[in-house]
Amino acid sequence: MRVAIIGAGITGLTLAHELLKHDCTVTLYEAAPRAGGELGTVSVNGEPVERFYHHLFTHDQLMIDLANELGLGNRLEWPEPEMAFYTHGRVYPFTSPLDLLRCSALSPWARFRLGLGTLLLQRREDFGTFEDRTAASVLPSYVGQESFETVFKPMLRAKFSDHWNDVSMAWMWARLRSRARTRTPNKRRERLGYFRGSFRVIVDALLQSVQARGACVRLGAPAEAISFGGHGSPAVSIGGVAVEADAVVATVGLPVIRRLLPEAHQGFASELAATSYVGACVVLLELREQLSRFYWTNIADRDLPFAGLIEHTNLVDRERYGGSTLVYLSNYLPRQHELFGLDDGTVVDRLVGSIAHVFPRFHREHIQEAWVSRDSVAQPVIETGYQRRKPAYASPIPGFYICNTSQIYPEDRGTNYNVKIARECVTQLLGDRVALVRR
């Protein structure tokens, strides 16, 4: 079976890796000059680091198993970083239950409601009754209105921008469960995973594996359209040439897929438009000085131009990067937001001036280097009833398949679930194999 894969990120590479185990002929087409997608890296003093922040949870077993299969298990490290929360002009440690008890941003009653409500949600096994209810309508009944307004509402705004009020409680339930499951046995901290050498080691190992087994990987080859050959086989147009296959799998975002579909299938394209997206704008800074002791600081102040401040070198030792401090400034924004159209220098100027509001020790002259990364289709919005809108792997178009983050549900997107959907899509393709090849 000949399979053409659009996109050579972690999903596309895993698809190829698995399909090659079943005697398929695989070609990957990647628009960027390098494979990896959002696992792309820059070099800081000779050490690679992701342009978009990444880590693993202890229960991300599919990704852990893939790393072991590729001989990378010994590269996984499991630090236990500290977390924080910024609100009302102050940073509050937010790592352990004891930190919650001490958090004076909340009244004593609100702290109790937040702790109890979160615990009840984390212990709940079934999310079915949450699927058609918004997080904004359910959470106050568990954690109280004060905790919702102070903690959860800013979190929803940070992740889904203007869509925060529509997000399914099923998504929030899955996120709370995930964070609980990665805690240390004494519950004092979360244990997070990171690869020595960055997540690029996974990308490089997958790329080497699939090429060694005969896959063709074409970089700098953006897909221009999906069409159909003389026998009804799907084809992907690359550089003005239509390349036929028994199956075409698109791993790019739904808005990109909609632009690729032929006019005859605009009805299906309209169905895909039912899923909204927000974009991500992330600035990675190399600094001379450490900002804090915290890895992740959630920002609950809407007046600040970023929603997350992630000090990567509080997860990974600074010495790996020649003693530099690495900090991500993270934003999820409407796809039409002006930050997606500004030059990199202006974006940096817009964001870095506010760091000192959170950590006063920051000074502009501490910046040694800055990288701006943008993805206008970073995050599907998981609205109520999403279980009925989630795209199937096999589309209504014969031979055309979709495998992307819009199919991760109810969990939050992450590399573990990219592996999961890739393997599920391969199962679908193999089940359809006879019909696809016979056509």
C-alpha cells in the first residue's frame, strides 16, 4: 500500500514508523526545511532546545515506550520542578497542597473549596456527563466562585482566548486528572520528563529509522492541493505535480486541510470549519541571569501581554546551555491577532517589558538572544459536544485520511497523544488496506 503523508512532525513521523512495519511504501511531504514541526529546535551554546516548550508526564506511556523502542529510554530524565501563580501583582508558589493552604490570594474558605473540589474532580472516573457542559458552568459548583474567578477562569482564557466560555468540562476534567497522576508519591511535586538533548533526539531517531527502512522524506515540499487520479486514487500536488497514492494522510491542522480540498468537496470542508482554532505565539529568551526558582508560572493578570512564563532552565540544568537562563513567554491568541503579523523584533519588544512586573530582577540588558515562533493553528478549541464533531480518521473522501491534534480528546494535546492518534490511524488504514489497494 502506497501512503503519502502530509507533514513530518511527530504525528507524521510516527505514522511512517508504524506503517513501515506492515510493508507499506511511505512518502512524507514537509513544508519546512527540517522535520519535527513544533518539536523544532534552536541551538543555545551548542545545545538544542525546542522553539515551543515541551515536557512529558509520568503517565505518557506511549511516548515513553516509543523512546525505549528507538533506544532513547536512557535519555529521559525526570526532574521535580516548582510551579507558581501570578495574580494581583504577586507571585505565589503553587506546587504542593501546602502552597495552596498558604495562598493569601484566596480567602481561607476559597482555599478549602479549591482543594476539595479539585480532589473530587481528579478522583472522578467518568467524564461522560461533562461532555455537553462548559467548564465555566461546572467548575464553580466544585471549587466555588472565588476560586473559579481567580484560578480557573484565567487558565481557560490563557489556553483558549476568546473561546474560554465555550470549553467543555470534559477537557478540564482530563487536564486535572493528568496533573494529579504525574505527582510524586507524597503529592508534594509533579514529576516531569525531558530528553537529554531535547525532543529533537526523538525526531532524529524517527527520521533515521523511517529513511533506513525505505521511506522517502521530502523537506521544503509544501502540499498545494488534494486531487484524484484516473482510477479514483487520491493525489497530493507538490510543486505543481500530482503524486498519486493508495491513501493520503494529512497531519496538518484542519484550517490548512480545508484549503487543500478540491472544490467538489467543499461540503466536507465546511464540516471541518465547525472546529475553531486559536494560535500560539511563543518567545524564547536566552538570559544572562536567572529569573526565579519556578519552572512554570501561570499569569492570571490580563493586563500582561503573555499568559505563561516558563523558565526552562528550572527544569533542565542551566549548565547544559553554557550557564544561560532560558525563558519562554507563551500566548494563545485569536488567529487574527496582530502578533501574527508583526516582525520578530516588535513582538519581543511588546512582550519583554512586562517580565519585570512578575520578576523584578529582570532587566532588558539580560537578554542575549531571542527567538519568536508562531503557529496560527496551534490549538483546536474543545467546545461542548466536541465528541460529536471530532473528525474521523477516514474522511468521506475515498482514500483521504486525517490524523492531527483535533482528534485528541478529551486530553490536552501533547506528544504522547500524537503517538496515540498516529497508531489509531494506522489501524484504520490497515483495516481499509484491501479496498484501498484494489481501487
